[in-house]
Amino acid sequence: MYTQALDTHGKEPVAAAAGESAAHALRFQSRVDADEKIEPKDWMPDAYRQTLIRQISQHAHSEIVGMLPEGNWITRAPSLRRKAVLIAKVQDEGGHGMYLYSAAETLGVTRDQLFEQLLSGVAKYSSIFNYPTLTWADVGAIGWLVDGAAIMNQIPICRCSYGPYARAMVRICKEESFHQRQGFEIMLTLAQGTPAQRLMAQEALNRWWWPSIMMFGPSDGESKHTAQSMRWKIKRFSNDELRQKFIDVTVPQAHFLGLTIPDAQLRWDEATQHYIGGPIDWSEFNAVLKGNGPCNRERLQARRTAWEAGRWVREAASAHAAKSAARTTQAA
Amino acid sequence: MSPAVATAARADRALNEALLRYVLRLGDTSLVLGQRLGEWVGHAPTLEEDLGLANLALDLIGQARLLLTYAGEIEGRERDEDALAYLRDAPEFFNLALAEQPNGDFGCTIVRQWLLDAWQLEIYAGLQESTDSRLAAIAAKALKETRYHYRFSSGWLVRLGDGTAESHERVQRAVDQLWRFTSELFAPDEVDERMASAGIAPSLSTAEVRWSAHMDEDLRAATLKRPAAQPYPWHGKRGVHTEHLGYVLAEMQHLQRTYPGARW
């Protein structure tokens, strides 16, 4: 899964802070322009480093908070096959979190520091995970729509200028694409099922459609970091371009499922060859971003509870490691 | 039908019924334990442990699927893995009662896992030699997974036992609380005896000796005390469960029960 609105937080980055040599900065930009990968030990502008730390850690946080809404259905998955697939999927999300925290660590922060920012509410994660999973169909809708939107966002990041992030994304994208197909398959089974199952699928689409298209973040005019991130090749397409691509791909899939996109104004535009939808209610997006979504408190509380309840376990592991090391030294 | 043929047919039927019961015990134990571990996903003490517990859950659900599918074939009433998992009530489940015990804290989950991993290790190792080739194949696959599970759970038992004063106290309490459920693991009944004499399943007394040696070795490394053997009056493998299983099943079976006949 992925985090939207990565570029709506924090301060506007500056290309080169005072004291950074202009020659370094020029050489850095020419390497980026030549599509060379920037590696952890290479010189980089501080603002580039900070932008990446913020973006990669938000992405990592989104993966691990994203384990919660789907994990909510593991014990209730309606068949053993679905249960196994869902466990594997949620486990993949945790794995994505791990690669991403590792990629962020190459920039000089620790996972514990980043975790602390998540638990204290300083760091953001994708708002989409602040919505509840009320029925089994929500698990299908998340795979189909949320992972589908994630793929649109993430494929370009496989070519991001920062090497460790780009490489992590290659693997993540392969797994996301599998998740998206699984989600679509759940929706297809429901859509071809009993009237109650079809209703369940339609209601899930109603719940997840607008939050999914908001995942791409504010419209280009409102998004303050897009231009600099594009120059640095951290970002390659604008929010609106990616959102349009997602809508164009997804609407025919909904038609195939026999489901209705909950947007009365949605139409095919012959001139532009795009589906054009009605206006997005950004007040909802902003409310969720500010912490007033349906599950913001629950998600953060679940992460804090797990972290607190696990403290004695982590302390035990450290204590045992120290004792073992001392015994080895003593024996030597 | 001659009396001799009729006797043989009866014996076959009895053996088949015992085999069905035996395979359900194995499958239900994996299923219920996997279901319990599934409750952890997203809530573990570290990200690594989240992935580890999910891995265990996934393997156990995988084992349950193979075993329940086989049970359905032995039974011959066209019940597949899902019919067996989702449409039986607690008295028709034959898992070991230990598997259904609540997760408790991480230490409690680890102790439950360690006790059952060491049990599965011996049972699957024995079943690899089974005269029943299907069971032997399932066991060979499951044994590889179980070796990893046991490494995970015994590793954590040692870390927690030999960690801090708090972790030592917590994990010793879990051992003390769960130990009574181990009396069921190796107490043979007529099903176990029939399986052992047909060469289908390993003898429980041999398995117990090896299991017990693992217990002593791990407890020593973890600086924990082995509780005295305690007789325990309930027997999950005969369908006599603790109060917990009903809730596990209510949650697991909710969709299948609410929407009868739907395909998922």
C-alpha cells in the first residue's frame, strides 16, 4: 500500500541550504538529470535528504498502519484459502514497512526514531487507513482500489533518483500488483455471488471510491512540493495525472464487475479520451488528515498499545543478548 | 458376504473411522492454533515478530487445509476443507485443548507455541514413516515448517526466560498455567493405539520421551522450572473443550453461518 499526500506536509524544501557548495549542488543536479542513482554515501542537498526521509518514512508508516484494517478480517476470512491469502498479504505489508524503514535508515535516521514520530502523532501515514473495514467486501475493495491506486503511485518511484528507495519499490510493486489482482478477484466473486454479496460489494465500492481517488493527494495547483520533487526525480508525475490514470483504468473494471461508481457526474469524454468525474470533496480529505477520520484514533492507539505491550519483550531480548555476549567474552 | 469378509469389512470401516478422527485431530489442532496466531497480526512487539507470527499462522493454516481436505476424502461425505472448518460446532472439533487457549501476552503465546511445536515435531517426524502415503507426504512438508516454528518459539522462550526479571516471571507464569494442558498430548486413547498398531502413526510413548527431553533442555537454557505433571480432566481430542473454543469458532465461522451456501 501507499501513502498519499506525501508532499502536503512539512516545509517547502529549498534546493541548497546556505553553506552547501554550489559546485556540489550543480554536480548533484546534473547526476539526477542524467538519470544516475544517488547512493547513501553520495553528497546530497540536505533538503533532498529531508524530503526523502519524510516521504519514505510516511510510506513505511502507511504500510504498517495499513496492516490494521485488513488484519481486522484475518480471523473472519470466509474460507481457508482466503484466510491464507489475507495473512500473506498483511504479512507482505509488514515486509514493505521493513524494507522502507531500512531505506530510510540509509539516510541517517533510525527505525526507533521514525517509530517515535509515528506514535507521537508527528509523522503522517496515508489517510486511507483511517477508514473502517466493515464487511468482507472492504477487504476486496482495499486490494482492488487502494492497492490499485498504490501501484499507480509507486511504479514511477521504481525510477526514483535515490537508489535504495527505487530498489525497495521494485519488489514492493511486484507484490502490490499481486495484491491488486487478489482484491479484484474477491470483488468478482462477490459480484457474481448472491444478491446479498453483490450488495456488499457495491457498498464497499461506495465507501472506498472517493477515499481512493483522494489518495493521490491534493490537485496540482494546491500541492506545494511537486515542482522541486520533480526536479529531483523523487516524483515523476503530478497528483492529477496519476489520479486520472487510475480513474481511466478503474472505471472499466467496475463496469466489468457490474458495479456502479458512486459519482453521478462521471462520464466518458470523447475529446480528451478520459473519464471525467465530479468534484472531489476536499473538506473530507482535510478532516481525515487533521485526525478527524472515522478511525484515526483507533489506528494510532492500536500501534501505541502494541508498542507499549511489547516493551517488556524488547527489553528481555536486549537483556538476553547482553548476557549472552558477556558469557561469550567470559568464556574466551 | 461370508462371515470372514464381513469381519474384514467391519475392521476396515473401524480403521477408516479411526483414521478420520486422527486426521481431524491433527488438522483441527493446526487450524485452531493458526487462527489464534492470526489474532496477533499487526499487534506484535516488533515488526520482525509480526512477520514471524504471521508466517507461523500461514504455515499452520496451510497444514490444516491439507489435513482437512484429506479428512473430507476419508469421510466420503463430500465435505471439503471449508465445510469441515466452518460448519462444525465445538464438540465436533478434535484439536488439542492447548491450541485453543487464549493468546494472553507474548510470553503466553510463545509458551503455547513452544509446547505444541515440540509436539508436532515428534508427531510429524514419526508420520513421515507412515504406511499411509498421503499422511507421510503431508508430514514431510509440515515437518520442515515445524522445525522453523520450533526454532522461533524455543529461541523466544530462552530470550524471555533469561531476559529481565519481569520477562522471567511472566514466562514462568505462562509455563505454570499451560502445563496442565500437556497431559493430553501424549495420553493415548483407542484412536492413537489403533493408528500406531496399523503403522499409520508413531507411538505416543516414544514421542513423549523425546518431547520431554526437548522440554528439559529448553527450560534449562531459559532458566525456567518444569512444573509437576498435572492430570487434566478435559480432552480436546475427544471433543471435550474448554470454554474458549466456542468463541474462536463463532468468530471464524461468522460469514459462512450468516450467508449459508454462499461462495467466497
